[in-house]
Amino acid sequence: MTGNGAKQAAVIDMHSHFFPAMDAAYRARAEAEGLPWLRDGGDGTGFIMQGAKEFRPVDDILWDPARRVEALDEQGIDLQIICATPIMFGYSRPAQQALECAERFNDAALDFCAHAPERMKPLAQVPLQDIDLSCREVSRAMESGHLGVQIGNHMGLRNLDDEGILTFLTHCAEVGAAVLVHPWDMMARERMPKYMLPWLVAMPAETQLSILSLILSGAFERLPRNLRICFGHGGGSFAFLLGRVENAWKYRDIVRVDCPNPPSTYVDRFFVDSAVFDPRALTLLVEVMGEDRILLGSDHPFPLGEQDIGALVRDHDGLSAAQKAKILSGNSRTFLNL
């Protein structure tokens, strides 16, 4: 993209969300059955609904592909990767119903991106409560044009080291699907009734739990090295607390019982996005993860996302031009196999 008369580095935002409007028949069914749907206010605003209940106010950038492209132009984004708003996952539903919703939403994501296929590309969703159905649907999605899949960071009490989920991740490696892990259904909500604390406290903890479940269980020893997996929101609290984990691994045998190598040696097995909102946090993230493991991710178009997409990276005084180019697009090309 060009800005201020000067050519800028290519920009790929690999973490953004959408929610399809869907047809009247689905909306009526969703309202009656408690499924997620979109109520369009007709004035550029709307609500994500869960059955008859309002879940979140949104605007038309979330569901109107033309408006999304306008926003990408305004932000100077060359390519944006879209994926489901996590309420769409349907993990608490019967597996077959969740599969039907995943198929519907995955096809809608392709339609959304077809408005400007050089500017937007999708990640799929799957009914993660059923591993066989999930493997089948991610294969179908990849054949249809998706670049990979977004999954929640847990399935009920099952973390990512669950054997079924590891089977799914292995299948993703086999079919070449990039995997974005997004926190959802955050822990201890009953202790965080106000101030969006589940998003501010539990969400980073959920993501760290996801990463540590793969490291400390020894799962990365069993997963294929060609698995491309990324954790959103800068990997949550992982980078800041890795020293604590490393210290525990050294001095407590119950921490290292299933993990043969120091936790810090596994940072080359996964990616994180750059949505940390503070230059000091980004500095730490680069120091911990390395410049090749961080991807530009905005969480667009939600209020807790980066409002000026890529500004944190572009304006960072401590990053070289080469490092910025990697984070703004180069690493995403590797992650997404572009």
C-alpha cells in the first residue's frame, strides 16, 4: 500500500474476525434455538445475538465485505485473514449441529472473501467436540480455499494436550492447515463480573495455559515439526512468565516429568501475533520469541483490537526495518504458506 506518497512495506493482518449476516431462514432458526446470529440495525450498526439475547454491539465492518475493504484501504492493509467470532464455535452444541454450523459459516467466509479475494482470505472453524468431524471439515475447508483453521484454546476441561485434539493438530499438519488458537470461554468468570476482567485477566491466562499444556505435556515432542500454529494476543502472558516456568522446570521434578527439555527451547515450535498494544511488551516479545515468530495480528474490528493496525510495529524505535518487514508480512507468508 502507499501512504503519504511513499511506498510502505507490505502489511498482512493475520488475526481479524467476521460474522456473516446469513439468510432469513437461518436467523429465524437461530433465534428460536439459541444459535448465534446477526441482527442488522439497517444503519451500519447491529448486534451479535445468541438466540433472543443480545451478546455484543457491532458495526457493519464485521459483516459487510465492501465496508471491510474500505477499512483495509483506510488502514493500509494489503491482506487480511478473517476468521469466526468465537461465539460462532458452537462447542457446547451437539456435534452434528456444530458441524452444520461450521459448514455454513465456512462457506459464508469464502463468500465474504470472494468480494476481494486478493485482500481477504479465510480461516475455517470446526466442531472440535468431535475430532473425526473436525478432521473431515478442515480437509473440506482447505480444498475449498481456506488457508487453515481457528480453534478455541480448550474444549471444556480438555486442554490442547488432549489426545483427540493432538490428533486433530496432527491432521492439520498433514493437510497443510495453519492453526490459529484463540482464547474463549474464559476461566473464573464468577470472580470477574465487571470491567471486562475476563478479557483482561482470564484471556491472557487461557492463552498461556494453552501454550504450556503443549510444552509441559511433551506434546511438542510428538506433534509434527511442520505444524504451523499461532497463539493470538501475543501469546497472552506466556512471554512475561516464561522465566517463572523455566525456573520451575529446573527445580521441581513434577514440572519436568513429561517435558524433556527446558520450556524456552520450544519457542521455535509456534508463533504468536503482535496484539500487545505496548512497545515495551513488543520488545519483550521479540526478545523471548525471536523476530521470526511474531505475526501482525490486530483482532480487528473489535474495540479491544488494535485501532491503527500495524502502528505498534511501524512506530517501534527498537526494531530494524528488516524486523518490521518480517512482523508486518514476511512471517505471515511463512505461517500461511503464501
